[in-house]
Amino acid sequence: MSTYTLSFAHLYGDLMNTYGDYGNFIAFNYYAKKIGVQTEYHLVSLDDKFDAEAFDFALFGGGQDYEESIVAEDLKYKVDDIKDYIENNGPLLAICGGFQLLGHYIEMADGSKVDGISVMDHYTTNMYQDNLTVLKGQRLTGNIVIKNNDTHEEYHGFENHQGRTFLGKDERALGTVISGNGNNGMDKTEGVIYKNVYGSYFHGPIFTRNGNLAKRLLVTSLERKYPGIDWHSQLEAIETESF
């Protein structure tokens, strides 16, 4: 039995997993086991409690507009605990719809508006402005490459979204777009970093193609729960895989 254990929460993994975001857990678990760390997977879905003190890492994946609207209603009962988790530096990976719902609101493809939980300061619109004319947004799809401005790592992935997200106070981009569209196709930002929350539009999923990011967030989780151990050096010795 491993001495070290991380409790992994998958928020709405039965509803918000359209693009195989569960693969992020597979990659996270792979690297954890390589250094003798056990992971415990917990699905947290409709009517379930999210205990901010019970989890060491959380994943919030993407979904279709219908599922996203259902999840938005349930999130109202979890907002305080999710906010506590985030503000206490809980590591969280939010992809596409999960990323959007942590912000203020989302304008859907049909023009309706879904409220997020406003635990972060971004918002997502379905419109954009071109030459002073407001136009309905087209889908932003295709391969994408970004560069993390803090670590200078490059991340590769695939994006497929109609929403255009604009970052707010105390938020910085996960990376600057080298090729592709990013959050909104306008300001060269992709994803978000706020405290230990990492958001992105990368499907595929992001951890399976970018093991360097998976290992980085695994180290963050381990240092938060088990400080005083050189987790970084242990993971540096593990070869980064492409799943």
C-alpha cells in the first residue's frame, strides 16, 4: 500500500466528458504511480456534495450546451465549497465548458445566457466585434500550439468551441497562441491560470499530449498535501509520455 495518496475529484464526469476529458485522470494517475503515489478517483455529479477539504485535485471537463445548462443549475449548490477549494489553492484543471462555468456567464449558440458561478472573473460570449460591427461568432476549431509565459513550455492540442472567453481580474493566460485561435481568436490568449486553477480549451485531452503540464500539476498537488519532499526531482526523472 502506498504511503502517499491523492484524492481526485471528477466534477460531473458523467455529463461533462464529451471529448474524452477523463483521459486527463488516466495521465495524472500514470505519473503518480510512477513515483509510488496512489490516486483515489471520485465522481462528483448532480446532487453530490463537493467537500473542499476532501480532495487534492479536481477535474472539470467539457460538454454540450444541454449538459452544460443542467450542470449550471446544480453548481449553485456547490459554489461555496468550490470557491473555498480554489481560494485555498486547490489544484483544478477546467476544460472548455468547465472553464466557462467557473466564470460569470456563457452566451450559448442559440443566444440564451447561462450563469456561471463567478468564482473566477472571466466571461464567455458568442459574439465578437469586427470593424466596429458586432457579429455572431463562428466555431474556433483546429490544432493549436501555445507557449506558457511563465515556464516557456509549449503545449499542443486541439480546440473546438464557439464560445469566446475573455479573462478578468487576477487571471492570466495559460499561454500565448503561437498557432490557432485560443480563448477568443482576438487577443492571443489561451486558457487561464488563477491561483492553482488551470483552464483551457484543449481537448484530446491536454494531459495526454502535454505530460510536462500533467507532471507540473501533479507536483502542485503533492507539495500542497505533502510538503517538504522533493517531488519535482522525482518526476523529472520520469520520462514524459505521449498517450
